[in-house]
Amino acid sequence: MRPLPEVPSAAAPSDGEQAGAALVEHYPRLVRLGYLVLPPSLGSHRRVLKAHALAQRCLLAGRRVGDGGGGVPGPRGPGGAATVDPSYARARGRVLRAALTAGRPRRFGRARPSLLPLVWGLRLFPHSGGSDGLALENALSALSGPARAAHALRGLEGLTDAEVRRVLAAAGVADPHAALAAAEAVPAPYTLLGSPEFDPCSLQARPPDLPRRRQYAKAALAAVAALLVCGALLGLPGHGWGRDARSASAYAHDAAVRQALDPDRVSRISADFWRSSPRTDFTAWPTRGDRAGDTGLLRRALAVWAHPDGAARISTTPETPIGPPMGAPQLLYAGEVGRAAVVLFYDGLRVVRYAEPRDADRAEGVALDFARVDGADPASAAALIVVRAGDRIRYLTAPWVTAVAVRDLLAPDGAPRPLERRPDGVTAALTSPVTARDCRAWEAVEFREGPAVRLMADLGELAPARLTSGPPSAPHDVAGRAERDSWARTACLLPAVRSHGVRSVNSWQFAEQPLPEGNGSARWLCTRAETWRGTGSRVLAQFQAPSAPDVATGGPPGTVAARAEDSPACGVRDPRVLAGVLWKSQGGRWYVLAAGSEQFASLTASGGVEGRSDGRLLAVPARAGDRARLNGTLTDGSRVGGLH
């Protein structure tokens, strides 16, 4: 993108109308900046809407006459002249501060919803780009919010390091120097920041899951009817909204909730119940922990669950309700782990973890975490993360887990090392990969259940995600060198789905392609992350070029050729997938490569590159920077486009 127009250094501070006009002029740039800084965990659709909401909110703020905005001084050129309109600099500072705030953990009751823009019935995404843009998106997703902001200010705004530090400090970043240092790790050229895949003003639209939307509409109508009935009942004398209503507790009249807050009524399961239980899930977990009989601890945990205040640090997986229990919950664990006293409850839908400092003033704050775990099976109910301290975690294992070991996914030849457990099922501490700034190791955990060995990974939530291999119709636990090799080159892509309520991640090879000019064979894999709630799945199509034969690991991470959200592609309902990538041979020549799953009979490329293949593999000569539109014909004669 071209630099902002230069204005004279003697320009007086703009008034409200000038500020608003300048902001409208540079609206696309501000929206792009917000989109780049917002956390990738929001997903493309929500990032687009959030970026526009931030810019529009700043537009309204910029129209206030005399608004100083706590603005950022305009960058200075070599001669000391201001190179950025002061009104734009102030608007940029507001957008940056708001985008960084959106990436921080929110405390209960402090979320500020974005009223505009609203989009119903559509999912919006920027136009997909080539492999370089996808690689940059993956690199940015591994950075912190301040580091993404530093990279965007450097590349998009063209600021010097000193100017970047000044802008970040004004936006509330505690350590601008560290943010700049982290931004140095992004190898992609800055010109990619101006490409269409990072332009939230140039969008493509897709419909959501239409059958599910119809179900939601029916559920919403039923909920409105229920609210009207409840409102009428609460308006009766002695129950509610009148002048004599009691203000002590919103749940004072609910007998079920009163019982749920009684620590003596929590459900306790015996140690051997799981052996004869008709279900092998969290309902069969025994009550464990050295403080399971501590009534005071349980009462505090239940009270914070029912009435969290501003001092409680709350986290939740997407679309998990945080309301109080509607009946006595099941007590899974209450005990001391490390420097915290931890309580784990299960209410049939959610696992709730309460943690308070041990032997310290509880005024320092407590933590309350919610995660959906409905529909769990023996594999997905094998463990929970009982404590997370910095980059170290401990698991609480199910009673049917007979052994636990740690395996580095990036070392497929390495042997797993045993992980010790206490008698109450809590494991020794191990390093969580989700907080690492680079991807030099990825410690997954193997849980042995009789002859079965489950491979699971921490993705930043209470319940670890199960890792599997195989086609969507028959995924299975990872086994054998070939499957460990493919996961060794897939593990570093897992941050793209972390903190998203992921239940399982399946990665399977859908094609193998001989490369032009005798450069070996490449593998095409589809990686699909399924969530506990059913919606919000994420799909990545990978291209894995051949790696050097003497590399001890499985090779470098695969290239993300395409991605999708809330798509049935690569799943049991729609197992087909088609993706392509721009690839450079060892001889220096460029090709568009594409591959489809076994459902495809022929492929075509159009747009910047023209080509056709009477099969499910395609290789067409191209030039650097070329773009191609992929289409395929299925064996039944229907035509579909590529994953994007």
C-alpha cells in the first residue's frame, strides 16, 4: 500500500469535522490494521465484523469536537516534518488500543459488545490468497497481540522501530521492545500485508449451516415464549420485580439452585463405580482429592460459580454457558496441586474448575474456568487439565487409564517417556506447547487404556484434544511411523485451532502427487478440528513437500494451502477436499499444483493459470505471484470448487 500523503508540519490540530473526514478517507487502512491485530482465535468472520466495529466506533469518537483522544504524535521524517495527519494518528491509536484490548482475557461483566455492523445469514471472509499469504497468516497467529501490532505498524504503516515503540506504548503495551523482538520472527515480506487476504473491506460471502440456523430460529422462539411466561410469574406478589422484591440474590427463589449451592449435596461417586457403570464418561469418574471433604473450600467454589464477581478471573470455551448449576453437581476432584487448591465439578454439560491460591490471601483473586464436555466417550473423557501455571500443566486422569507417557510429536522416532502419577490420578508437571513462542517441540500425552493408546494434546483448555489419523469415515488413534511422520509436520499448525473448544483433531492423507522435474513426491493432507459444541469446526488443507532424507524429525511443517470454518468439508458428512498451491521446483520454475480426494474425476485451473487434468492431480506451469481458481468434477458429474 502507498504511504499516507504528507501534510505540512505547521498544520493546526484538526477539529471534530476534520478528524471525521480524515478517518473516513483512511477507513480501509484502519480496518485492515484492526483485522491484523485482532486475535486469530476469533475466526475470520468475527475478525472482519470486529475490525469494522472498532473503526466505526473510532469514527464516532473522532467527530467529537476538540477530541484529543490521548492521541499518538505523528511520526517524524528526517527533517522533522510530520508525515501523518494528527487526526489519523489519533484514530490509529484508538483502533490499536481497542484491538489489543479485544485480545486480552475479559473479566466477567466487562465485555463491551459491538452493536454495528450486524450480519445475519452470511459468513464473511477476505479473499483467499496464495501460499505466502497463508504462511504469513499462520506466522501471525503464533504471535501475541502486541507483536502482531508491531509487525503491522512496521509493514502497513511504514514506521521506524522508535516510532513503533512510541505508538505501542501509547496504546497501553507494557513492553514494546519485546513486541518488536517477537515481530522480527516473521519472515514474510511486508508487501503481503497489503494483499487481498488481509483486506476486510474486500470480502466473499458464504451461507452458514442453513438447517442448523432453522433449528436455532425455532429454539429462539421457544426461548422468547418461556421468558414471557417466566416474566409473568416473577411479577406475581412476593416474587419479583415489585418494590418489595429482595435484592440479595437473583436465585433466592430457586430451590434447585439453593440445593446446588449446598456443599453437602454435591454428588460423590465411589472409587469402583466406573467398573460396573453403563456409561464410561465423566459420570463414572470417582470423587478424588485430599480436600474432597473440605466443606469451606466447596462452599467457596460453589458460591463463586453462582455469583462470580469482578475479582474472579473467568475463562470459557466458545458458546459455553457460565450460569449457576441447576442442581447438585458431581464432584470430580478437590485437592491441592502445586500452589493452588483446585475443585473440579461436572454438571452433565460442563466441567467447571475453581482454583484459589493455597496458603495465601484469597483476595489475590480466584480463577473459574468453564468447558463444554457433553457427549463425552471413554477416549475424550480420559483426562482433564487440573492446573495450569505458566507453561506447565498437570492432568487428572480417568480411573480407567492404566499408564501415561509423554511423546514429542516433532520426534516421530523418539520413544515416549513415562509420566508419573499420584495416587489420586494427578500427573507430574509437563510443558504445555500452546504457550511456546516457537515450535521446537510439541509434547503430547499418551493415555493407555488396556490395549488402546490414545494420543491427546493440550490446546489451551480444560479438556485436551484427541489426535487421530485416517479418513473421516474411520478415524483411529495415531499408530505407526507413517502416521507419526505426518503428525510431526502437522503439529506446528495446531495453534490455528487452540482455545476454540476443540474436542478432536483428525489429520489424514487424501492424495500423493509426483512433483514435476523429478523433485520427488508430495503429500496432501486434510486436518479437521471438531468442537464439543458441534459448530465452529476448522479445516486446513496441507501440502507437504518432500524433506531431506537425513532429517531426524518428520520434516518441516506443512504449508497450509487452504482453510475453512464451519464447513462440512473433510468430515464424515462431506469427506471430499480439493486444494492447490503455488510451488517452486529445485530448478527455479513455478507450478500450480492441485490435488483432490478420491471423489474427484477431473480438475481445472482458470484465472491467472489455465490447465486441466483428467484425474485428481494437476500440475500446470506458472509464474511467481500467479493466482488460479480451482474447480473439480466429481465422479457423479457434479462440479465443486476448491477449499478456501
